[in-house]
Amino acid sequence: MRKGIVLKLFLLTTALCMLILAVIFIGQTVFFKQFYVNQKVKDVNAGLLAYKNEYLKNAGDAQTAARLEQQFYQKYNTWYAVLDSRGGLKNTEDFFMEIRLNHSNNDPAYSGRTIKIPLYKFINVEDFFNGNTFTAPWIKEGESIAFEGLEINNQLVIQRMGWNPANLREENRLENRQMVTKEYEVVTRYPSPTQYHEKYPNILASGTITNIQIPDGAGNARYMNHLFLERIKAFEANLLYGDYDPARDANQIIDYEENHVNYKMFVNSFEDRDENPAYLIAMTSLQPVSEAAGVMQHYYVYTALATLLLVLLASFYYSRRIARPLLRITSMTKQMAGLDFSKKIPVTTKDEIGDLSNNINALSERLHSHILRLNEDIEKEKQLEHTRKEFISGVSHELKTPLSVIQSCLSILKDGIASHKRDYYFNAMEDEVKRMNLMIADMLELAKYESGTYKMKMGSFYIDTIINQICEKLAVDISDKQLQLHTSVGHVEVVGSELRIEQVIINFLTNAIRYTPERQSILITTMEEQDKVKICIENKGAHIPDEQLEKIWDRFYRVEPSRQRSTGGTGLGLAISKKILDMHDVPYGVTNTSDGVIFYFYLNKKEK
């Protein structure tokens, strides 16, 4: 089954568009998450570098640090914080508890000392702002407190706090859960708990709360992301126990999952303004991209339907638009195959199709002109063939009579009959020979005009001059019949072949002299009509039957009875005149008057 180009283009364009859309949709589904994560990592790393430099300029200002953290979160949707050399939050002077120690069970060096404990490690800041301290109602200035911890690298690390030593294992205690969990993990690495505590001595002490500082304003927000704080405390535990090596893990990106949500944590080590080790830690959630990918999967269903409809419409329009000029070209070439060159392809573009249309139009014009020329040549050949046939037919017909006359005269002379009329028969044969020569010359001239190959040389001349010259040439013939010639011609310059127009006028005037009765009149006049001149030759005393007016232009036609062969010419003069006037493309004709006949024709005036 033949498929049209519109259908092919439609199917191809639709398939191509659907393939591109499918690739885009599959690419977004498969690679969108990875692209998002890579871009997120790139943006956060660049942001951490910029905010690290900003932090170094404003180190020691808790309010500025909190503001920078908020700005970073708003810009990158990522929490970040600066940690000290032991992994604890810097700038925690706005959320701490101060304790004056009274007693230490195994290290007298701690007795009488005052220590400052960051509260973000043990209690949520919201409990203070909501008046909710039910987990630790004893957290008040002047209240007694006991704690348990470890000594790691000669530094006290508190694990649990309670209102008295007996409370350190009860439910209402406070503890740094990440440190406690990490201890359970590290203990298993040693052959026995004793060896573990030899490296990390246990500290149990008690004292009195002397001061509690609660954050205000912007500083409050940095303590409200409990998930982030838990990761900071976990990092601190890893750092204290040596599971994080700053030299090995200077710039680290950690993947982890919490509550079925994926996160990325960035850890960058650097030196603060005092050239002490510090850490820049940031945490971002990958949940938005997961949610976005899930929403996009549902969104794709509607998008695919709308896109499919749009692709079908666009493909159909595109196919029709591209194929329209090709269909026009196909229609045009079909017409050309049928030799119909009447239509042209409209060219509306300047691309290859436009060039093709122009070339086909040019080819159509050229073929049309060549075919017209070929048809003209064929018509000329037909005309020549027709002329040859008519010439042969005419000659054979017209020469029968004079040849018969000559043959009869020769027979009479040969037999010796009427020998006293010998001169008469010789004169008769001589007249017939002259008549045959004249007739053959006229027929050759007529054949020349009818062949279609003869080209007249056109020029300009004065019509009155030609008429006067012709009248002088025929003055003897006019005088022999005692005819009266009247002329009324103007001095007008006309365009035409002077020699052939002279021949026409001679034929018309000779015809008038021949068939005008003796002592009658012949009138020659010219009349100007706008850009033309009408030449009239009128003879008095003779008429042509109306039914024969059109036939007198035919070759060898003679009007009976007055125009017999014996008294007329060859019968070709008017036929020759007709061909000459046709080649001038001017009107001509003959008409009867009240007392005679008028032959007339027109010539164009010369433009001034």
C-alpha cells in the first residue's frame, strides 16, 4: 500500500518526538536523583568554603554565628555548625550550666573546681521555653547535682547527670546518649572492661548548680534541630574515641539514613584564628528529591498525555507544512508530464525547496517555449507540405488548358490544315506560353508567402508617393480603356514593406482596370483614422455577387461570366495580396457600392 509523504513525515516526526520525550522522562526518572545529589553536594561544598571564611572573620560572637547558620540554612536548606578540637559546638555560652564540684569519688583533683557543661548535649532547649523541665525538675540554680563520666585525653567527658549519685541509673536522669552508646561499642574492643577503664578512667562527682544560661533570639534556632545535634554528638564521640582521624578524613561526606530518610553529612577540618583544630560540619536531607521524584512520577502521567496530544498536533502541522510544497511540486510535474505548462509553483521560502520550485518553474517555461517552437516548426512543415501539394495541384490543373491549346495548334500545323492561318496559331501558342510563365511566377510567389518562412523587411514610406508612381506605370492601360482616374490621397508616412504594398496596390488597381467597363471611373482615396490610414480603390460600373465576395481571395477563383480566363489574369493576384496583407497584420476587404466595387486595406502610421 502506497503511503503519502504527509503520513510518513507525520509518523517519523511523532516517533522522533516521542523518543526524545521518552529519553527525557527516563533520564529524569533514573538520573534526576543522582544529578540533584551531585549538584547539592557541589553547592554545599562551595557554600561551606564561603561561610568558613565568613566565620573566621567573626569568630567568638555567638549571635553572629547563629545568624550565619540561619542564613546558610535559608540559602542551601542545610544545617551547619562549627565544632572545636574535641568535636563540641563552639559558641555555646548562651546555653550552658555551671557546676561547683564538692566531691569526686576517684579523682580528688576535681573537688572544689567549677566546670561549665553545654546543655545541648543533655536536654532540649524547648523544655526551658515551654516551662517543661519534667525530665529534670532539679535543673535549677542552687540545686544539687551529680554526674558520671570518663576522662579521655585528660579531659572530663560527662555521660550522665542526676540530682544525686543514686539517680544516675534511673529514668529521670540526663545523659549524652551518643557517648553512652559509643562506650558500649568501644568496650567490646577490649579483652575486659577493666582494661577499657584503665585507658578511660571513670569519674563520679557531685556539686551545686551555680549558673544556668538559656539562649535568646536567633541563638535559639541552632539548638532546635535535634537530629543535627545528635549527629554532632555522634561525631564528637567518634572523634574522642579516635574513630575519626582528622589527617585521614579532612574532608569527608558521610551518607546515612534516619527514619527512612537519606541524609548527607559534610565534615571539613580547618584551623581557627588561634590555629587550633576545628571542624565545619553540615547536614542536608535528601528527602525533598525523593518526594519530588515521587510527585514527578505521578505528574508524568498527565504530562505524557498532554505532551502526546501536543506532539500529534505539532507533527501533523509540521508534516503538512513541509509536505505542502512537495505536493505542489508533484501536482506541477504531473501537469508538465501532460504537457500542461499553464500553472506555476508559488515560491514562499528561500530554502532548498524554494530553489527546487524556482528550478521547476524555469524548466516549465523552457519546455513550454521549446514545445511552442516545435509546434510552430511542425505547423510550418505542415504548411509547406500543404503549399507544395496545392502548388502541384494548381499547376497541374491550370496548365492543362494552355497545354491543350498548344497541343491542338501543333497538331493542326503538323497536319498542314489551314496553312494560311499559320501565323495565327503561332501567335496563339506564344500567348499561352506567356500566360503559363506569368501564372508559374505568381504561383511561386504565392507559395513563398504561404510557406511561413518568408520574412518581409519592414520600413516607413509615404503612401501618396507609391500611389502616384503606380498610377504613372499603369497610365497606358487606363488610357487604352478610356477610363477616368480620380485620386484623393494624403501625404502620410506609413509602416510596412514598401515593395509588397506596391504589389498589393498594383494588383488591386490592375484588377479594377481589367473589370471596369470603358469610359467608367476609378477612384483612389486615403483616409486617416487615429493611428491608421485606410487606402481605398473603387471601380464604377461593375459588381461582385454578395455570395462570392469572400471567395475572390481564393487562388484561381474567377467570377462568371465577365471574369473569364481569356479576359482575366492568372487568378492569383488577389490571393497574393491577401497573404501580403495578412503578413502585415492589418484589416482589408472588398465591398459593393451602389455603382461599383471598393477594395480597401489599412496601414499603420509611423509613430512620431
